[in-house]
Amino acid sequence: MSFQSNFLSLLVALFAVFASLYLINPTPKFLNNFTYLSLTTLSPSNIYLAKPLTCNLSRNHHHRPHKKHPDSGNDDSICDDFPPGIPPPNTNTTSYLCVDRKGCCNFTTVQAAVNAVPDFSVKRTIIWINSGIYYEKVMVPRTKPNITFQGQGYSSTAIAWNDTAKSANGTFSSGSVQVFASSFIAKNISFMNLAPIPSPGAEGAQAVAIRISGDQSEFRGCGFFGAQDTLHDDKGRHYFKDCYIQGSIDFIFGNARSLYENCEIVSIANPVPVGQKSINGAVTAHGRVTMDENTGFAFVNSTIGGNGRIWLGRAWRPYSRVVFAFTTMSDIIAPEGWNDFNDPSRDQTIFYGEYSCSGPGASTGLRASYVLKLNDTQALPFLNISFIDGDQWLEAYK
Ligand SMILES: *[C@@H]1O[C@H](CO)[C@@H](O)[C@H](O)[C@H]1NC(C)=O
Ligand SMILES: *[C@@H]1O[C@H](CO)[C@@H](O)[C@H](O)[C@H]1NC(C)=O
Ligand SMILES: *[C@@H]1O[C@H](CO)[C@@H](O)[C@H](O)[C@H]1NC(C)=O
Ligand SMILES: *[C@@H]1O[C@H](CO)[C@@H](O)[C@H](O)[C@H]1NC(C)=O
Ligand SMILES: *[C@@H]1O[C@H](CO)[C@@H](O)[C@H](O)[C@H]1NC(C)=O
Ligand SMILES: *[C@@H]1O[C@H](CO)[C@@H](O)[C@H](O)[C@H]1NC(C)=O
Ligand SMILES: *[C@@H]1O[C@H](CO)[C@@H](O)[C@H](O)[C@H]1NC(C)=O
Ligand SMILES: *[C@@H]1O[C@H](CO)[C@@H](O)[C@H](O)[C@H]1NC(C)=O
Ligand SMILES: *[C@@H]1O[C@H](CO)[C@@H](O)[C@H](O)[C@H]1NC(C)=O
Ligand SMILES: *[C@@H]1O[C@H](CO)[C@@H](O)[C@H](O)[C@H]1NC(C)=O
């Protein structure tokens, strides 16, 4: 397929996502910049979106173009506003790499920077990623722990791809970004799957934005954009703070032990007409298989809004464990709240708790019988970073 038509379909996909967001978020301040990006930065003359710039730059971009070089043509203007001092010099404990789509620093793709990180480095490598949408599929292998992706804001920096379960040989491989390494950190960046939003019942349409399979991972100020199965919170202990998470069906799923604090959760399931009772989405699908596994999702001080009529969770596996505390829920939450995957035998083993939540979706009067209205003592283990042993590994505690 020609690059031009590739490019056009990408734009269409981008706009599908943005359009759907627009519908549910009347004042999407943060979206202005993605719209801005797709309209200007992604214009066809800027072909560096998906292809490396070849003109005056060396293929590997290990050197920054000289800003004032008389023969450097466009480079002057392209790199003029590139921040000085990026990347900072390496220290004894931290290495820095830089990614810029226009070739103004070390690498033009995130994957190239990841590949340049030595295996099993005991230093942390901070990969500084300039604003823009990086249209690539990224994998951080198990052999590269201790990497940080530092973006410029979740509304201005994103890694996006568009695999689906069908195109990628299964949901688990569809992630635009796949992290198998431990001690991975991401800040101020978005992860997107731009596959078209599936029509109800479509097969193989699951499309993961990120799969997080390493232990001790931390996400601050990040965005997760997709529809079905957006965030594969697969395994390990993870922390999400101040994040934006968008999806429709089971859009936070996996068998990790994770704490979500101050996050904004937005459903893009279709609106359900007044008077209809159909359910068309679920926030979580936690996959705890046995009683012995210490896994679960805890949401604290978050908000749930958007469209559709959805469950807080459904029991993907028999011991599914999810707690919502101090969370504001709009009326898109179905009165019964949760679903046992239509398997009543799971009612004895699932652990679905709610504690001090508010908003029209939080009334527990009509909740399913197995839902736990947690008391103070029961809620305590889920309310802070001790749930994920965060005091032992979060960056702020080191
Ligand atoms: C992803 O987008 C590209 C470019 O628009 C398109 O050619 C490809 O078919 C898409 N892949 C899937 C799985 O939809
Ligand atoms: C959006 O991007 C423009 C241009 O890069 C920048 O000037 C502006 O401050 C950004 N706004 C927000 C809300 O991030
Ligand atoms: C960094 O390592 C070098 C060589 O081991 C050592 O001489 C230097 O003091 C270290 N610098 C700091 C700031 O620890
Ligand atoms: C990245 O760029 C900086 C500044 O130009 C340079 O000092 C450093 O060696 C580069 N690193 C790599 C791995 O290319
Ligand atoms: C990560 O880097 C720190 C030093 O910055 C080191 O102590 C630690 O062992 C590294 N972690 C891993 C998993 O390699
Ligand atoms: C596709 O997925 C199946 C099951 O997960 C696996 O056994 C198979 O090796 C995969 N095929 C390819 C080509 O990756
Ligand atoms: C993210 O960006 C905001 C606004 O630029 C900044 O205030 C904040 O410190 C950044 N956070 C992280 C974790 O990088
Ligand atoms: C709860 O979340 C809101 C919005 O993110 C934030 O302003 C507030 O500080 C948070 N409260 C606590 C106790 O973290
Ligand atoms: C909380 O609930 C547990 C389990 O039902 C019970 O054992 C405990 O006494 C309760 N604690 C309080 C403070 O109500
Ligand atoms: C988390 O809460 C528990 C129970 O209140 C408390 O014992 C623990 O010290 C808290 N952990 C942190 C890191 O604040």
C-alpha cells in the first residue's frame, strides 16, 4: 500500500477516535492538541510521521542537525524550537536518550531508542519523547528493565498503532505497546490503539493499546485510548496515577495487582436509549484464577463517566477481584453494578467491593447479591500504595 493511502487511512482512524471522544466529552480541552496535531503536524508534507526523514539527516540520527548550518535547509526551522539541553548528559545512575519525529535528536522512533538500551542495565534509562504521534508498534523486551518513557503531556505525545486480535494473532499480541520488562515507568504520554471501533458482536475486534506484563510498573499522567480491551493490565504490581483511560468493553483487563489513583475513566460504549435495559460494556475484567493469587484492581478517588450502560466489572475468571473506593460514578453504571460472566458458581468466589463511592451510578440499593459493601476495616488494604507494596519500589520511595 502506498504511503499516501496509508497516511489517509491513519487520519481517518485518528478522526474516528477523536470524533467518538468529542461526542462524550463536550469540552475536551486536552483533545484540542491532538486535533491540532492531526490537522497540522500530520499534513502530507510532513512525511516524517511514519518514515524516517532521509533528506539532510543521517539515517540513524545519532547526531542532532546543526541548528544554524547554512546548508541545512529546512532543518533550521524544523529544529529551531527544540528544547536546549535535551538529552541531558548521562550520570552514574541514569542514562538519557531522546526521540523526536523530525530527527532533531538521537532517534526518530521510540523502538529505536528502546533497542539502544543495553540489556539488563542497572542504570535507569530515561527516554525523552518529544510531542507528536509516533505511529509504530513498540515492544520493551524482558531483557530491558529500568526504562522510563517521558512524554510532554498525554494530550500531545502518543504512541499509536492499530492491530486487532484478528490482525495480530490474538488479543494479547494486539497491543500498540507491549512491555515485558520490569521497573518500567511512563510519564505524560498516551498509548493508543486506533483500530476502528468495532460494531457490536464483531469478532476479533479486540484492540489493546498497551500490555503491561512486567512487575513494578508505574504510570503517571498517562492516557490509554482504545475501545474493546484498551488496557491489558496483565501481570505484576502496577501503579496508575492521574491517568485517563478510555474504552468500551472490558477495557481494563488482566490479572495484575494494581492501584489506580485519581484516574478519569471514560466509557465510549454506544449510548443506550432511555427505557432500554441493555448493557453494552464493562470497565474491568479482572482475571484472578485461584484463591492463592494476590492480584486485583483497586480504584481510589477516580471518576467514571462517558456513554453506554456498563458494568463496573465482569468475572473473566472465577476469583476476579476489584474494588472501587471514593470514586464518582455517573448514571451509565447499571444498577446491578457487576456481572458474574453468567456463571452463578462464580458468585461464591469473586470479590467485588465498593466503598464510599458517590454519584448516580454508585447507589448500591439494587446491586447484585454478591457485591460487597465494604466497611472501613475491609476497605483499608485497598486504599493506598501498600496494596501493591509501593513503598518498596515506587520511584518516589527510592
Ligand atoms: C492499520 O492501518 C493501516 C493504515 O491505515 C491499514 O493499512 C491497516 O489495514 C490497518 N490494520 C488493521 C488491522 O486494521
Ligand atoms: C497545545 O499545543 C500548542 C502547540 O504545540 C501549545 O502552544 C499549547 O500550549 C498546547 N496546549 C495544551 C493545552 O497542551
Ligand atoms: C561516578 O562514578 C565515578 C567512577 O566510578 C566516580 O569517580 C564519581 O565520583 C561518581 N560520581 C558521583 C556523582 O557519584
Ligand atoms: C544522543 O544525543 C546526545 C546529544 O547529541 C549525544 O551526546 C549522545 O551520545 C547520543 N546518544 C546516542 C546513544 O546516540
Ligand atoms: C534499576 O536501576 C537501579 C539503579 O538506578 C538498580 O539499583 C536496579 O537494580 C535496577 N533494576 C533492575 C530491575 O535492573
Ligand atoms: C498464534 O497464537 C497461538 C496461540 O496463542 C500460538 O500458539 C501461535 O504460535 C501463534 N502464531 C504465530 C504465528 O505467532
Ligand atoms: C506532566 O506534565 C505536566 C504539565 O506539563 C507537569 O506539570 C507534570 O509535572 C508532568 N508530570 C510528569 C510525571 O512528567
Ligand atoms: C482526588 O482526585 C482529584 C482529581 O484528580 C484531585 O484533585 C484530588 O487531589 C484527589 N484527592 C486525593 C486525596 O488524592
Ligand atoms: C467489617 O466486616 C467484617 C466482615 O464482615 C467484620 O468481621 C468486621 O467486624 C466489620 N468491621 C467493622 C468495623 O464493622
Ligand atoms: C496504607 O494504609 C495502611 C492501613 O491504614 C497503613 O498501615 C500503611 O502504613 C499505609 N501505607 C502507606 C505507604 O501509607
